[in-house]
Amino acid sequence: MKKNIGSIDAVVRTDLAFVLAYIYYTNFPVPTVWYTVGLLAAGHLLATAVFGISPMYKLFGISTNKGKGDCKKCDKNGTCAC
């Protein structure tokens, strides 16, 4: 699959994942169900940041990755006029 998460997006996702994991491990006063939801969300955010692919972005046709070959002006060889 083509990567659709840019570097800034990945950093924000990673930071948010660490914040959620910190809340989980420091026993922030939140109901137990929300601990689990937060930990699962942190895992999802971290996984999408590491692999650079977001299924929701793919579903809605969104891409924050401005890497080589992503603009409409790039040819098949990867030469980009952006």
C-alpha cells in the first residue's frame, strides 16, 4: 500500500499515543473501560504512525504525505515538478 501519513502527522500521532499510554499507566482517575479504549487507541495511533498507512485516510481518500510521487505533476519515473 502507498503511504498516506506525512511526517508531521506521524509525530502528532506518536505524541498522542504516548500521552494516552501515560494516562493508562499512571492510573489517571478515569473509569476502567476508558483505560482499555485509550490503550487500544494509543496502539492504533502508534501502529499507523510507524507504518505510515491509515485505513481511514485510505477510505476517505486523504493523504498528508507530501513525499515524492504524490502530486499530480510527477511522472512515472518519479521525476517531480512540485
